[in-house]
Amino acid sequence: MADIQNFRNETVDRVIEVAMSVENTTFEKHYRIGDLARLWGLGRETVRKLVKDDPGVIKIRMGRKKAHTIYSIPESAARRIHTRLLNAA
């Protein structure tokens, strides 16, 4: 039972952390996939795969198809993702 309560507490903490990070990124500079692809020297699809599941990334779906999704990546999320890339090498 303690494991379930611990899991719930961790989940709630993570939800709060994500909500706070989204709130704090409202007035940051935001990048699109193409912008980061040019800055980082990577392909658009590679960048999309890197950012699509990041909690700070805003996804705007235009219609029903995933191909019509616009990603808006806050500068803090872009820095975090880029740092993760550099540390993986």
C-alpha cells in the first residue's frame, strides 16, 4: 500500500512540476521545428522526434491528422533537450 501512495505522490509532484514549467514559459521565446533543425543542424523529423514528448512543448493539432500538428517549443525546453543531446554523446 505504501508503494501505491508513493507512486501517487510522485505523480502529483510531476504534474505540478509540468504545470509550473508551462506557466513559466508563457512569455519565453518559442521555436518551431524548422527553427531548431536549422540551429542544431539536424533534420526536421529528427527534431520532431526529440521534442514531441517533452512536457514543456506545446502541440497544436490542426484537424485529425498528426501530420497537421504544430509544435511550439519554449526556449527553456529547447535548451534542456539540446543539453540532453550533448550529454548523450
